[in-house]
Amino acid sequence: MTFQFLDQLKRSLGIMKKDIRIYYLKGPVVISGFLMPLFLFLAFFIGSRNLSIEFLISGLIGMTVFFTATAVSPIIAPWEAQVQTLERLISCPISITTLIFGDMLASFIFGILIAILPIAIGLAMGTHITNPIILILGLLLGGVCFSSFGLILSSPPSNAPSNIMMISSLVRFSLVFISGIFIPLENMPYWGKIIASFSPLTYFTDLTRYTLQGTNYYPVLLDFILLLGFSALFFILAVKLHQRTIYKRL
């Protein structure tokens, strides 16, 4: 059993390396993962008057990890189906779980690495990280959560990446604007807080605000528990959905 687990893990790492080499080391991924959140941040920063730089930087970190971790994962499956490399992958002695885990690892690593940029911007602008351990743990858990979420978006059995990207963009931008990134949760109406509570980005942003501002809306432990729950739920859903749809792409 242990040997079989290690063998499948090794194959997941091989898929991860393939994804990073083919999909992630590209200019458009950096643009959609970091520059797009940066431009949203700058537009809001210029127009804001009463929000602290710590509040804005924590939102930038949240957007960057979210956009980067979900930049390519939604289109890996339809892209490979379109260029007819998916058949070769699923004909190999690997499970769908192994395949999805490898894709998730690639998105996770890239999301964490790009997160260094907004953190560096925040430090350069005078912010201080008061709880670096919580920030690191939050980044790791948020990267897993958002990467798994991106793989759910890739589950529809379409071989056209443009169709998946249209759905992905709609969902991702909707989550950004309901997750307390631009409006503090405490300033939201009651119905807005209820909607925000269904977004994993809400809890990740709450954690980053705690590490930069020392203030948070939800208890830190609750943020971690819910992010962990969302991560497990999203990964299980991604595996189940791909098990049902992957052969329809052939």
C-alpha cells in the first residue's frame, strides 16, 4: 500500500512538472495572475480615502493568490483534449485522482510563488507582517483551496478552452467582488455578509488582514477550519466531476 501511494505521488509530481513547463511559465499567466489584480488594486487605491494601506495590500495578496492559482487550472483539461494529449495521459497507469492532484500541485506552487510580489509591494509601502507564521500557513492553505477550485471549473466536458475561460472569468470576478476585498466585511449589509460567507476567498482575505492589520472579522481558527473544509470539498468534487466527464472529452 505504501509503495503504491509513493508510486502515484511520483506520477503526480511528473504531471506537476509537465504543467509548469508547458502552461505556467508563460507571460499571459503572470499577467492574469498578478498584473490584473494589481490594476484593480491601483484603481481602488487611487479612489479610496478612508481605507488603510494594510487593508488594501491584504486584498491585493488575496486577489493575487486567487487569480494565479486559478489562472490555468480551468483550461488544462480542455486544452489537452483539444491537442489530443489527454488520451495519452489517461492511457497511462495513473488514476484520475493522481492526475488531478498533479494539476493542483502545479497551480498551488505558482500561486504561492507569485504571492511574493504583492507581499514585497506591501513591505515596500511600509506595512508590517505581525504574524508571519499565520500568513505562511494561510498562503499554503489558500493555494490548495483555490487550485482545487480552479479544477472544478475545468470539469465541464468541453474541448474549447475559450468556453471554459468564459465561465471561469465570470465565477472568479464574482467571487472577488463579494469577498470583502474592496469593502470591509463589517461595513457590508447583513445580506452581503451572508453571501460573502459562502466564498473561500473571504476567509483567506480575513487571515491576511489579521497578519497585516492585527484585526479580523472571523476568529482565526474559524478561518483556517473553513479554508481546510473548502479545500477538501473542492478537491473531492474536482476528482468526482472529472471522473464523470473526462472520457466525454475523447
